[in-house]
Amino acid sequence: MEVKTDADRVLEQAVESGAVAGVVAVAANETGAVYEGAFGKRAAGGPAPMTLDTVFWIASMTKAITSVAALQQVEHGRLSLDEPIAGVLPELKDPQVLEGFDSAGSPKLRPAKRPLTLRMLLTHTAGFTYDIWNADMGRYMEHAKIPGIIACKNVTLGTPLVFEPGQRWEYGISLDWAGKAVEKVSGRSLEDYFKAYIFGPLGMRDSGFVIGPDQRKRLATMHARMPDGTLAPMEFEMDQAPEFFMGGGGLYSTATDYLTFLRALLNNGTLDGVRILSPETVAEMNRNQIGDLNVTKLVSVIPQSSNDAEFFPGMVKKWGLAYMTSTEAASSGRGAGSLAWAGLGNTYYWLDPSARLAGVICTQILPFADPQALDLFEAWETALYRGRA
């Protein structure tokens, strides 16, 4: 009980201090849960308590699920990691690279010299970006009257690259294109595909792009961090009838559902007799796929959406086929070779193959990389590892 008591105290204190309105945190090894906790309220000042089955917008935690779907199609021979993806998505046959703007403010574009591949899309080395962390892309989108990717309009995918494919790592919309590729070769919408081949088999009943009536009753409210540090409930919801299902960030889920997904990966692609990927594919997912390139700090240009964000400053970080990989052990206890990422609304997860441990912690706060949410994440994770020592 010591681990649970220490972890409970960390989460309870965060709610009592107002750092978060509510939080759900869960952790497990491949055989089952080692921690489950829910504290606070689904909305600041509201009556509904946080519960283990509270539904969250998990945003970019969607990416790992889209990656698994794409790799399933690689295993079936319908997608290739290294052939030009234009063979599946003709829209990507002639990508353009944004090289700046002329004196009149018009974008300067040139054809890319290399074709895009699925591997590039999965590793964020294709050249796509987000306007949240790239001012030139924001300027381009304003010029071209393209709405933000969160609008889930097909036109939002029509942005140029910001560097030559394979030249560097930069976080962006490439997983939305990977989702489109899965739809094309499977003949199913991403919503239907996930339910048929990932969520259904694993028993993830509360996960999907479309919020069902039962899930809506358990939905957490998004909050804005105010200048004085308090949290104000805000209106936020992903379009429930989008032009495309956003493989890079459209999913709703629960912490316990997502932990089920992580347990399958922790167990080499299999959980409770259900296989979603081969052990060889999972091993490849977990390896550095970007060579000498490094994951870099996300420097915000839209502060209402994100703070500057970098996990483990000073550590060299790499990217596998689904998530960031750590090259060193962390002070929290997380081992070298661990895998992790996050969602814009301050939801976070990690997989530690060496310790056989996975964890998920969910709040609903904007902007991303909220310092108080990150402090809570680190303190809770540290309590878990200390309890296992």
C-alpha cells in the first residue's frame, strides 16, 4: 500500500492546491494494474467527481494508435515503410517546400527533392509541421486562408513542407496523413478501423473519435490556465462530424482504456490472447528511427495553445515509429530506452520496457505543457518508481 499511499498524496495535494481541477492516473505492468487513482472534479467548481472511467480528449496520444494501425497494414503488405507514400496517397506525389516569403508577403515554394514515405510520416521527418510551433506555417496558413488542423477539414492537410523530407525532426501533421493512408488501403474510416482492429479486440469500450451518449455523461471539461494561475472551465470539443478523422489528435478515451493499449505494447503486441502487432514490429517501433537527428524543443508561437515544451531538457531524445524514446534514465526512475508522448490538453503517458511499467495521467488544461500539470506528472511518476524500489 505504500506506493498507492504516496501516489495518492501527490494527486490529492495537486487538487487541494488548485494545480488541477481533477486528475486520473493509472499504471500497470503487462499482467495488470499497479496503481489507479482519481481525484478532484471533472470541472472546476462542478459537482461531478473524477472517476477512473472519466472520458478525456487525448489529442496527440492518438498518434501512437494511428501508428499501430499503419504498422498493422505494413504487416499485411498493404503499406510499405519505405516506398513512396504517393502510391497510396496521390495527393502527396509532388510535395512543396516552403522557403519563406517574398517582399510582397507571398509564400516562396519549391518542389521537394525526395519522395515522402510512411516511415517519414511516422517519425516526423517528412517536413510537415504545426502552426502552434512554427511561425512561418502560421503565416502561410493565414495567407492561404487555411484553418487550423483541429478543424478537421481536408483543406487543413494541404499545407506545404517546411524542410526537405528526411532533413530533420519537426513535430507536425504527418500522422493525419498516415491515418489517411490506413483508410485508403483498408477501405474503412479511421473510426471504424480502430474499433474493428484495436479498440474492439482489446476491450477499449470508451475510445473513439465520436463521443457516444454514455461517454458524454462521463466527459471531463477542458480548462484554461488563467494569468493568476487559476483554472477556468472553457467550451471545447472536437468536431463530431469531421471531414476526416484526425489520426494525429482526434480521439477521446479514458486513462484505463489507454493503459490497456500500452499494456499490449509492453507485452510485445499481445494482451489477454489478443495480438495487435507482432513482437518484431513492436521492437522496431521502440528503436531509434531517426539516426543522428534529435527530437527538439517545441517553441510556442501560439501561447494560448501551448507553452514551450521539452521533456527531460539536456537529454538526447530520439523517435521510434510511434513515440519519443529516451536515451538515458530519468530522475523520476524511468529507465533508458523508455517511450513516451502526450496530448495537447495535458494528458501524458510513458512505457518503460526495462522496468515493465506503463503509466497514464490525464487532466484537461490548456495551454499544453502546463508547468503545474508537468510537476504533478513527475511527482506521481517518481512516487510509483520509489515504491517499486
